[in-house]
Amino acid sequence: MMQFYKKRDFGTFISDSLSFFKLYGKNYFKNYILLNGLLMILLVVVCIFGYKELFMQAFGSNTSGESYYFEKYFEDNLGMLFVVGILTFLLFLLLMIVNYLYPVFYLRRLAQGQEKIKMDDILSDFKNNAKRIVFLCLGMVFIVTPLAMIVIGITSALIFIIIGIFLLLLVLPTLFNVVTFLMYDYFNSSRGFFESLSYSIRSQFSYANGRERSPYWKYWGAAIIIYIILYVITTVFTYVPMVFFYGSMFTTPHSGNFEQNPFNGAFGVAIFFIYGISMLVSFFLSNILYVNAGLMYYDSRTDLHQKVELAEIETIGINE
């Protein structure tokens, strides 16, 4: 069984994140699919058919030289587009809540010593923490998101003087770590939202005991390495269909007037099917990021390291 509350270095975060799925991957993803599967399928279906329709209308009007047709399509289908937009937003919001909090509750149970986690256990965690989940969502939407957008906006503006590129490489992984630390701490401690937010920021730069070197670089490095690995994998699913798509645009005959819509027919269906698979792969792979962030959080809780070690020693003594 993996030990969670312990000090880890940069390399250990990477290896332990992968080892986690070797140990618990089957049970983890079984529960993940049961909890998240229907939501993911619904979101992918809505996105595929919604975007396919929009792209077909956009390319159909543009290739025919009738730019007004696309505007007319929006006017005639405003109600449908509004409903689809709201449905997509609600599905995405619900999926994000479940997607972010599932690893938080799963790792919390493992850290508490539970070995075999069932679907009912995770559902009870969501049910028992419903009020705190609502407060977390409100805080994320009205406090964390605006502050993050301000920081990202200022950093992006500095790109014009080159230094902004390097700052973005520092800021984005740090913001991700702050947000995930906030969720882990909010449900692994008795602290309120603002106290957990404060802890999630402070813990990026120093341990609570104040006697050890800053963990910032190992947290930042572990987050960005995992992100790069996932980016390379998901890019394969994203760019391969794009290569085929643009290749078909240049190689398919257009009868001289470019009226053929590249999104019509079996090829268009295949393109959006591949993008749907890409979305699903991204959702599954994102769990590695969240688990990695969870290991960082448990690394930061030095106040509990010694208590867990003593409890394990006592358990060994009892077994002997």
C-alpha cells in the first residue's frame, strides 16, 4: 500500500504518480467510469454534433460565397443554439466538479488507510460534502477565477517584452497547483475556504514548519513534466485528424468553385469522431495531473507526517 503523508523529491513525484495507477488504476478507473462515464459521453456527443453543425454551416456558406447565409443560420436557430449552449455549459460544469473532486475523495480514503474503495464510498463523500462543494464552487467562480484571470492577463501582457513567456511558464503550473491544493486541503482539513486558499498559496513557497527549503521548484517541476507528457500524448489525437483534414482540402477536387463542404460525408464524421475520442482521452489522462498534485499536497502536510509514521509503527507492534 502506498504511503501518502511523507516527504517526496521531484523525481519521486513523477514515479509515485505512475506507480499509483499501477497499484490502484483498475479500481480507480472502474469507479471513475461508473461515476463520470455517462456525463463524459453526453458532453462529447453534444460537442461533436454541435461543432459539426456549426463547422458545416460556416464552411458551406464560405465556400459558396454566401457569407450572409451563416448569419441567417444563427438568426433562424438562435433558440436551439442557446439551449445547446446552456446544456453544454451545465454538463461541462458538472463534469468538472466530479472530475476534480473524484481524485480528492479517492486519495483521501487511501490516505486514511482504506484499501478497497467502492463506488458507494465516493458517492457518500459527494453527498456528505454537498454544502462544502457548493461553497467551493462559489469561491472558485467569484474569487479564484477573477484573481487568476488578472494574474494571467498581466503576465500575458508582458509577453511583448519577452519576459512574459518565462513568467507564463512559471505562473500557469503554479496556478494549477494552487487550485488543486485548495481542493485537497478544503476536504482534507477542517479549514474554511479562505483558510484553505491561504494555505494553498503559502504551501507553494514554504513548508509549515518554516525550517526546510522551499518546495516551489519541485512542485512546479513535477507539474510541468507531467503536463508535457500528457500534452505529447493528446497532441497525437488532435493533430493527426487535422493533418488528414487539411490534406483532404488540398487533394479533394472542388469542381472549380470550391463549393464542396469538407465536413460532409463519412470523412467529416470520422474527423469529429476522432476529436470525441481525443476529449475522452484528455479527461482520463488529466487524472495523472490531479493525483500528482495530491501527492504534492500530502508532501506539504508536514504536520501529519510524524503522526502517520507513529501510527504505522504502533500498527506493526500490534501485529507482532
